[in-house]
Amino acid sequence: MASLLVMSGGFVMSFALLTIAMRSISMGTAYAIWTAIGTVGGAVVGMIFYGESRNWQRMLFIGMVVCSAVGLKLFGH
């Protein structure tokens, strides 16, 4: 039950922070960055806590996700 409350609180906080971010950046860019954080965060948690693969190809594509989100922020008007 406690984990469900923590997860629900995380969802609410995440959505609230997305809403705040959309005050200063476009919705498309904010959403892309929000999903990139979730994607990279999930992959890193999997590698640290669940022993998932850390091969160079996986790290390359995780880096590409991060670079894409940064590129959208830098060049998205």
C-alpha cells in the first residue's frame, strides 16, 4: 500500500512539474523532455537495481535520447 501511495505521489508531482515547465517552454518540447527523463530514468534504474545490460549500444541510444531532448530545448522555438 505504501508503494502505491509513493508512486501516486510521484505521478502527481511529475505532472505538476510538467505543468510549471510549460509556462516557459512549448508543450511539445516540455513533453519530449518529460518523456526522455522517464525513459532514461527507467533504463538507469534497470541497470543499477535489476542488472540490466550496460553494453555500449544501449548507452549510445540512451545518450541519443538525452541529446534529442537537449536539442529540442536549444533549437525549438
